[in-house]
Amino acid sequence: MRIGNVEVRPLGGGLGCLMMIIGSILLSVLCTAGANLIFR
């Protein structure tokens, strides 16, 4: 993946990139659910 003129390589190749994306989505869902439970 290129950002401007800098080449960015995710750790673990394509699988590592996919796992990072899935992990961030899961973390954001968990944080949203937690915030809803706290501020209910």
C-alpha cells in the first residue's frame, strides 16, 4: 500500500493486514457496546 511516496507493508503480509482490519472492527464494536452499557 502506498501513502504518498512512502511504501507501507503490513506485518504478516495479506493475512496480517486482514487480521488487523478484523481486529480493529471487533474492538470498535466492543467499545461501542461498552459505552452504551455504561451511559444507558
